[in-house]
Amino acid sequence: MVKSGTIILNTAARFLMPLQLLFSVFLLLRGHDEPGGGFIAGLVAAGAFTLYLFAFGVSATKEVLRMVDPRDLIGIGLLLGMLSVVPAWFNGEPFLTAQWWTIPVINYKASTVLIFDIGVYLSVLGAVTGMVMTLMEVDKDEP
């Protein structure tokens, strides 16, 4: 793992990245009932990966992403966003009408809104992370 940042940045990135990702999941799950949601949660998660990228470089960040290309995240996010409208059609309701289900084991109310928010989360995460990675790779190649 090639370190490109300072000792302080590297240490901060190691400790802050998991906290930022956990906070982004909190914002994502909170968002369909209260302020928050997929967009801001995706930005927080992208900020975590960007901090790690600045500290350790592009190749180390790709290893952390475990070979998931940010462009794939965008595609999966868009697919989930489109799939979130299907349950309303099956129930004969208008386009984008929210459907709710209770998961009895954990007593959690899941919904098509959450599916849509997860799609937005993945799309924003993939777009921002992909842009920053591309900019870092382009900057590295120039003389």
C-alpha cells in the first residue's frame, strides 16, 4: 500500500472512514421518515472514500472497494431506482406511490421509498467516487 498523504492524514483516514460510512448508513435509513436520505448519505460515503483516496492513493482505494467499479454502482443505483416503481404498478396505484412492508423479525418498516433512496445512495456514491478517482489518475499521469 503506497502512502501518499502525511502521517496525520493517514491516521485520520483510517479512523474516520468507518465512522463516516456508519453515519452514511444512519442517514440513509433515517431519510425516508425524517430529514436525510440517499443523496446526503451518498455524499457522506463518497467523502469517506475521498478522504481515504487522498491519504492512500487510487490503487489502495480500489482495493478497499473490493473491485467494485464506481460505474457499476451508478448502474445498480439507477436500476434500484427504476425497480422501486414496480410494486405500485402491481397494486394498480399511480407511478411512484409508496408501498410499505413490515419486517416482523426486527420490527422495521421497509418501503419502496427506501429502495429508491438506496438507488440514489449508490448512484451518488459511484458518481462522486468515480469523478474523484478519475481526477486523481489524470493528475498523476501529467508531467
